Amino acid sequence: MARDGADLAGEARLVDAMVPRGARILDAGCGTGRVGGALAGMGHDVTGVDLDPRLVEAAREDHPGCRWLVGDLSDLDLPEKDFDAVVCAGNVMAFAAPDSRVTILGRMRAHLGDGGRAAIGFGAGRGYPFGDFRADAETAGLAPDLLLSTWDLRPFTDSSEFLVALLRPA
């Protein structure tokens, strides 16, 4: 994708713009650490969590300056509960079991500090209608600050094929 000119750091740039320098950021569903690694390169303190130990091992190898943990987002209970931001990119929420989604969103909410926000993005047609996500986020104690259709700040509309939700504790 990089060879084809794809923007691989758009998620990180958006989150970087949302937080102060040296922010504490939770990369929920971090995979190989692409987003969290980019945020660490921008000077942030990143903790990433993913269910797949192979992906977490790749993150540790590729981005050694971060803390990468194997864990289930529905059981997330880190000692730190004061993250400036949670980023959840890569369609993680659409991959989560439907009966775990409100719990996962609630666990993200529980890890946000005062003034913290979550940036969650996923595509349409993946079994998680955007309206259902918004209702689940509300149930989990998260309210929308801004809804976008891309990580590069294009407005969300009823015909958007992607959602980037910037959420704050309700």
C-alpha cells in the first residue's frame, strides 16, 4: 500500500491533532502497531492492546518504544485509567462479536482521563451499521464530538461508506 502511495499515517495524524504533546494514548486493537508506532514517533506515550499474540509480537519488533500487550478489549482493565485518547482503527469494532461491542466501548470509556476522547473508525457493510454503533456508544457512556467519513476530516453524511467517530465521555 505504501508503494502505491496510500496514506498509512492518517489515523495517527488525526489523533495527534486531538491531544497535547507527549499525550498518553491507548491503541485499542493495535494489530502490528502501525498507528501506535506512528504516534510514538510523534512523541506520544503509547500502550497498545490486541487479542492476537503474533500481531503484538510484530508490534514489539517494529515499534520497540511502546508498550504492547496481548489482551481482549472486552476485558480491558489496565492500571492506567487516564489516557488522553483511545484510538481504535482498522475496523476493530466491526470485527468484534456483536454481543461484546457495548462492553468494549465501555472499557474504552473507562480508560479515558478527564477531557480524553476516543477516535474509532470502521467501514460500512461489515455487519455493524453506523446507527447501531452510535447507539452502542451512547449506552457505553460516550457522546459524539464529531463524525467524519475519513481520517482526513471529510464530513460524515448519510451516504458515507466509512465512519470516524470522535467521542467524549458523556
